[in-house]
Amino acid sequence: MSITPEEIEFAKDLFSDLGPLTTRKMMGGLCLYLDGTIFSMVHPDLGIMIKGAGTFQEELDEMGLTRWTYQRDKAPKPTAMPYWILPGSALDDPEEACDLACRALAHL
């Protein structure tokens, strides 16, 4: 499954208050960048995710957000990626989404 043009436009609109964004297709989805720094990803199955680094990872866990994990072949446990699924409230509120993006960027 691939990212649709509508999903790309939605994600760019959601974070448009951050400033000019660039995108790049990778990791099976679409990565969003601000000033060359990746802060979010659109996954074809999981939707829009925010990148976590440093202590911001703990904050995202405390917020109860779901971390992206996947099972590698023959691995004893799932592999965790540094991305958390945006809460539904942030998908409906660009201010909340941009606040999370700014917090993510501050830790990258």
C-alpha cells in the first residue's frame, strides 16, 4: 500500500504553520522535514506519526501514544521505531499537531 496524494496534502496542511516543509518517500511511507530535519512520518497503515528522541520519547509514552513496532523475521521480540502515532485530537487540531512537532524538533 502506498501513500495517496490526499494523505500527503493532509499531512502538509496539518503542519503548515511550522513553515515550508519538504517531504521524501522512504521507510514505506512519507517523511516530513522542517529545515532538513525529519520530525514526522506518514505510514500507509498507521497514519501520521511524530518522531521521538531523548526525553521526548518518555513524554510520548506518558501521553499514552502508540509506538510503531514491527516484528523482524526470527527476532525474539518486536523492533521499536522512534515514531509514535499522533492522537486523534491532533489530527483534528493543527495547533496541537504543530505543538507536538515543535516539541519533537526541540529534541532532535
